[in-house]
Amino acid sequence: MNGNLCKEELQVHGVEASPQPSISRHLSFTKIAINQKLVISMDIKHFLITLLSGIAGTIAMTLVMYLYSSLSNHFTKVIHILGSMISGESNFTNPEKRVLLLGTLAHFGVGIIFSFSYFLLWNWGIFRINFQDAVLIGAASGVLAVIVWKSYLSLHSKPPKISQLHYFIALFLAHIVFGIVSVNVFQLITDNPELWYQLQDKASLRSGLN
């Protein structure tokens, strides 16, 4: 009886009685659930922006390689060449539609992988979101691409008869453009200054739940 009177007196004087332990635990779990939903939604946002940056960068670099092919009169059309090499098509200058589709999927798939690699490198503090670092990481990607393509052409049973020098020049320049476009799309992410804290909160949340 006295306990009920004390509780009523506290409420009369504008003081709330402390919630029961079960209610506190319920509120804590609710807070964790809300934080989980926030982290998941932000992760989806970052995923979509990174995906978009890979697609935009790949479109830009493809245009560069096809423009180089037109201006230099050397065949550097990457989708034609890649699709033909994967499918074994000998007519790489005018392949079938299925070959072009295969080349497109493979080409854009690699571009998206590069974009996600950029995202990880940026989060690890390897480079910053600016024009200079975009050119540098694009050039580094170009060197890597030249090495991979040189190995692929050397190991392929029927490599296309193209000028590898011009192809590698176009490939290198195109990856610089890829880096610039992709990193500029990343600017959409850096407009949110809480990104680093969100990643840290996510790691803390997961470690707390395990």
C-alpha cells in the first residue's frame, strides 16, 4: 500500500517512476533493431552507389576505347574482342549478337568489381576522393589491366590479330577515364560525413550481438 502511495506521490509531483526491468530490456532490444535497420539501409545505399559508379565508369571507358578505334584505325573495341575470346568466335570484328552480349556482361562485370575495389580502398584510407587520386588509381588500374590482358592474349589458343600496342594504349587511357568517372560518382557517398562512423557502428553492433 505504501509503495503504491509513493508511486502516486511521485507522479503527482511530476516525477515518473522508473520503468520495470522487463520494459527497459524491451526498449534496449527495440533500439538495437532500429539501429540494425538503419545500418542495413545505409549499406544498401552504398552498394547501389558503388554499383552505379562501376556501370558509369565502364560506359565511359568503353566509349574511349571505341573512339580510339575510330580515330586510330586500329581495332580496340573491347566488347567485340573480349566476347570473341571468351566464346571462341574467330570473327571478332563482326561477331554474332550472343558474342556481343557475352562480351558486354563480362566487361561490365569486371568494371563493377573494379568499382567495389575502389570502395574498399577508399574505406581503408588508401586514396582520397579527389581528381588527382582518381587519375592515380585509374592509371594503376590501367597497368593492372594491361598485365591481365597481355597474359590472356598470350595464353589464349586463338588470340585475335590486333595491334597489341594500340590496344594497350587505349586500355590504359580508358582506365584513367574509368577512375575519374567512378571516383566522381563516389562523391555522392562522401557528401554524407557520417559514413566512417556508420561503418564503425556496424562493426560494434555486430560484435555486441555475437
